[in-house]
Amino acid sequence: MGHKAHSIRTVNGVPMATIITAASVYDQKAILSLLDELKGRYPDLLFAYIILDRGYDAEEIHQDIYEHFDIIPIIIRKKMVYPKGFTKDGFPVCPWGTPMKPKGIEYDRKRTKYACFKACQESEQMLPLCDYLKEQYRFGYIGHTYFTNGYQKFGPALPHNAIYQKLKPLRTGIERTFGLVKENRYRMEETNFYRGIDNVTIHTVEHDIVLTQDIIFDYLTTGKKSPVLKLNY
């Protein structure tokens, strides 16, 4: 019995949207409703990325967030096994077995472009019969992976993508925010007891307001942008 709060926050901890569900509702089932709330509350804001932990790493979550909300999900990955024709890290290989590197993401076509960049020229196993070593092929052999073949493995934000590597460290802010709540940073956990969905909702709104005010006060008095992360931008 009980209730659970699901919240989306900015990277510095400010709550953007929160919904309340029964405690038995899995986080994966709540994320789409939470994003609906976010988009409805801020229709004029552009949300490019959302950072989620490993518990959301499921094919349908990757696909639904990108397809329905036009948001790129940065989801911490579980161990993945790629099919034949790929390295263990998810890079496709050319027909002669050379691992390729990303050359860009074509979002309108829902695909990632890869090229060999003639890497075999630098190895001891150069392939003189490969036509793509010729001068007219500037980047060598070109290949593609398609989002629709599996967003989890071939989507717009894979572990080897630059944006994934840049945003992944910000994921730690989630645990640190929970830690501040457990430490009673906002002085609301030990003195108040609520029963019933309406009262729980009021309590959650109060908490989000106090948290936001705390972050703003910290910034105005110390210049610190976040109580949970070291932000340099």
C-alpha cells in the first residue's frame, strides 16, 4: 500500500513535472504519463534529451520516448549482445571485417551513418582488392544502422555516441537528489504524515516548491548552480 512520486528534473535539480501513482506501479509504466505531463505543462519548450537510469533500458521505452515525444533518451545501458557483423561494442564492420566509426546521425531518415575511413591502410592486413580504397571513395566503405531495427541497440543515443558520453555523468544527480530528501534537507519528511492521494499530492507539491526555492537561494547567495552536481555551464 502507499503512493510513489515520479519526477522529471533539470540537470541542476529543479522539478519540472511530478505525478503520483500507486506504489505498485512500475517506473517504466509511469515515464510516458510523466512525459505527457511535462509536454502539456511546457508546450513551448523544446526538450532534446532525457537522462534515465538502467531500470528504463527496454526497447519499448527507447522507441516510445523518441517516436511519441521527439526526445532522445539517454538511458544507462545494460550489457548488450550484438548480432554478427558488429563488434562487441556495437560498431558495424565492413564486408572485410574492419570495424567502422560513426560519421553522423541522420535523424530525418532514422539512421546512423558509419564509415571505415580506410582504416585497413594503417594495418598489416591491407586489402588491395577493396574498391573503397580508391581515391573517389573519400571515406572508404559507407554503411548504416537503422533505428527501426531496434532503438535499444541502433537508436539515436548509443553508449559510443558523443552525446551519450557527455550526458551520462549527469545521471548521478538523481541519487544525490534522493539522498538530500532522505537526509531531510528540505525539512518535510519527519514532521508531516499524509494519508490519501490528495494529501500526498499536496505534500509532493510542497516538496517541489521548497526544493526549487532552495536551489534558487543557493545560487543567489553562493553562485552554486546545483546542490547535486558540479555544473560548469
